Amino acid sequence: MGIRINKILHLLLGIAPSNNLRVKILKRLGAKIQGKVYIGNFLYITNIGDGNLSQFTLKGNVAISPRVTIVLQINPYPSPHTKYATGIKPIVIEENVWIGACCTILNGLTIGRNSIVAAGSVVTKDVPPYTMVGGVPAKKIKDLRGMT
């Protein structure tokens, strides 16, 4: 699929009127989606390259609330800091995860199964399974073992 079409699909992803259409767009862009997934309005995924989302994995029973930003690629060009943060790094969201509204998920991390990311959080490192995190940067709020 051409780069221009991918860019248009990225734009449509944010305003698509239904969850089914948002999921279809993600799959068409190469995201790995397994099982049931809910994608809220205005999901934004940064990918400066060809628009391919093959490094983005959702593993089933995942709910992503509105206005979430997924940062797959960081490219600070023309800043001189390119040696610190460039390239695409995978993001894996495991089973039974709920991501609250207006969160930012940075690249190169995994959100463990049965976890919750509180609204407005910025996730900068892996979230262990059965953990609720929140804040900027996101930190552990609660252990969810025995609660599901």
C-alpha cells in the first residue's frame, strides 16, 4: 500500500465514526490485533515513516479510551539530539488492558495483561501485569491481583 494512502488512513483513524472501522483501519495499516478490541475516537499513532503499524500489537479484550496517543516513532530531527531517540520501537498491549482517556504511550514498551492505565497518564516504561498505573510519568498506583 502506498505511503500517501497510509497517511490518509492515519488521518481517518482519528475521526472514523465506529469502533469497527477504526479496527479495520488499524489492521489495514499492519497493526497486529488479536481478539476483541475497542478503540475510542481520536486515537493518534505517530509513525513518520511509511505509516506501517506492524510494530503495534493489541492482544485481545483491550479498551483504548478516546484521545490516546501511541508514540511508535520518535525523530527529533533537525535537533542535535537525534542520537538519543530515533527509530521505531514496538509497543505491545497485552490481554485485558484498559487505557484511560488522553494517555500517551511511548515506544519500546509492553503494557502487561490485566492492567489499567489511568486517564491522562504518560507511560514511559513497561507496565507489569495486574498493575494500575497513573500520572506523569506513570507510576504504580495499585496491585490488581485478586481483583479481576
